[in-house]
Amino acid sequence: MKKNSKEAIIQAAISLFTANGFDGTSIRDIANKAKVNVANISYYFQSKQGLLEYCFTTFFEEYLLKIEKGYASLDHGASFCLKQMSSVIIEFLCDNIQFTSFIFREMSIDSQTVREIMTTYYRKEKYFLQKVLEIGVESKEFRPQSISYIIVQLKGLWTMPFLNAPYLREVLYLFPNERYFAAKYTLEINKWIDEVLCVKKLA
Amino acid sequence: MKKNSKEAIIQAAISLFTANGFDGTSIRDIANKAKVNVANISYYFQSKQGLLEYCFTTFFEEYLLKIEKGYASLDHGASFCLKQMSSVIIEFLCDNIQFTSFIFREMSIDSQTVREIMTTYYRKEKYFLQKVLEIGVESKEFRPQSISYIIVQLKGLWTMPFLNAPYLREVLYLFPNERYFAAKYTLEINKWIDEVLCVKKLA
């Protein structure tokens, strides 16, 4: 029973935060949707802020597992590995598109919580990306590049459709929630890896 | 006098929205900061929502002027023109970095206002980008590509540092508010245009 109400609170919070934003959601809204009383939420999460942090942690724990899963293929070469990471991440983000959009939007706000989450998760992600890029340059698969600026581009590719979902829908008529999108977009990222990173092979 | 208080309200609103978000700012906060009374704000903008729309319009009117300024160089070729557009836009966005971050973050929320702004401004921007890309393909400067997906990438490059400013600072130690960044980042975008879009020249 207890576990069920905790789970119900989390699901209600994710769905309300996603639809109405963090500031637009009250603890009472969450309690009503989860069919629990307010004291229950305080018991598990202390506050709305606590719940938000729990959402971040849930999201990024899984996110990092995906990154590590992709990274595990480094034996097959740096380019293969980076493509694998992109494919696994884009699929994960598309599968959770509304939650992803909410989390990424919150991560764009400069707050104490965001800084802590970045230090914990994005620094690790950076470590993996940097390793792949460095090994790629060493093995002459990739051309030498400014690693930070390459990470800006790659992370831009990974986050763009979720931070700009209304733009994709309204202006470009692309629908990141459709299965087709993840597959096609991953191919575009692969092309970016081939063209921007890889050493040119003579035709 | 009247013009001055209107200007003061706008400046106060931009600065408070940027620092505390739209939901975290009250009309009273704005009135206090602008040293006007609340009725003044109602007179000029009706409501906080009206003020937000005014901010959007101010931002995107100037944004579109920059796009058009870059587009005007199309006679010099599609690749030159796209680089010119990127350079002008990145400089504009960096010069207004906090306002830019706020506007882009608000644009990621799916609302009636956002949809209207997109229809007015981003559709025009898309028209210009599409023209440059199509002409580039026609003149054999660019390889044939899926134009929508190329616009996703390019817009991703243009928006990434502003939607993810805390990430750039905290994780990558890049500072988009420094003059140096705009110049270096524009070179990265130029490289992307050369590698991903342009027909390969034999070395």
C-alpha cells in the first residue's frame, strides 16, 4: 500500500509539472491527482522542491545508465560508440518526451538544485563523451577538434527537439513523439558524426 | 514623461522576468522596480501577460531584422549567406544573453501566445532559411538534404548556448556572455556549414 501511494504521488507530480510547470502546480493539486492527502507527500518528500529533486534524480539515473550502455561499445571504435550513445539516448528521450521536455526546461534555470544535478550527472556524462572523443582522435578516427565546442554541438543535437518541441511541431511539422522521428533523427546525428568528426576517407 | 515610464516598465519587466521567471514575478514587483504605480502598467499593457507579449514582440522584431540583414547577402552565395545569418544572429543573442535565455525558455512552453509568436516570426525565419538552403542545392553549393532536419540542426546550434547557459558554464567552462565566445562559436557553425551542407571539394 505504502509503496503504491509513493508511486502515485510521483506519477501525479510528473504529469502535473509537465503540463502546468513547477510554479503552476501546487502540493494540493498533486495530492488530489494522486488521491492521497497532503501529509503523505510531506512524509515522503518533505516539500514540492523535494519532489522536484526526486524527479530529477529518477530521470538522470536512467539517463546516465543509457550513456553508460552506449559507452560500453567503445571497443568497436569511437565513431561506432558515439553513434550507439546517440541512438540509445534519443530513443530514451523520445520515449519520455513530455517528461524530457519538462526536465530539460527546468535544467535551463540557474538554481542551486540545477547546479547540483549538473555536478552529479552531466559531469559524468562529460567524462564519457570526452573519453570517446579523445580516443577517437588518438586512433585517428576523428580529426583533432576543440572538445568543449564539439560537446556543445552534440548536446545541442541531443536536446534541441525536446527543448523546442512546439517549434518542431508548429513550424517544421516534425513530431518527436512519433516513433519514426527517433530513427530518422538518429541517422541525422550519425551523419553529423561522419561529416564533422571523422577523418575524411578518399572516395 | 509618459514615454519614460513605459520604457522603465519594460526594462523592469525584462530584468525581473529574466531573474525570477514569469510566474515568479508579480505586477507589484515590476511597479516597484520601475518606480511607477500598478495602474500605469495596466494602462500601457493591460496585464502581466500583455507585458510578456510585448517582450516577445520586441525581441523577435529585432531578431527578424537580423535574419533579414543576413539574408540580404544571398547574392554572394548560399554558404556565405548562411554564415552571415549565423554570425549576425549569434552576436545579437550573445549581446542580449539573459533576455535571450528567458525568451527561448518561454518559447519552449506550449501555449497560445507561443504558438502565435511562432506563426508570426519563426515561420518567416523558416521561409528565409528554406530559401537559402534550396538555392544552395540548386546552385550545387549544398548537397541535397532533408531541409526540415537541417533546420533542426541549425536552429539547435543557434539556440543551444542560450537554452543551456548553466550547462556551458558549470560543466564545459564556456561563457557565452564573453565576447570571445560569439566569435569562436560562429567559426564552429561555419565549420558545420562547410562539412555538413557543402558539396565536398577534392583537396
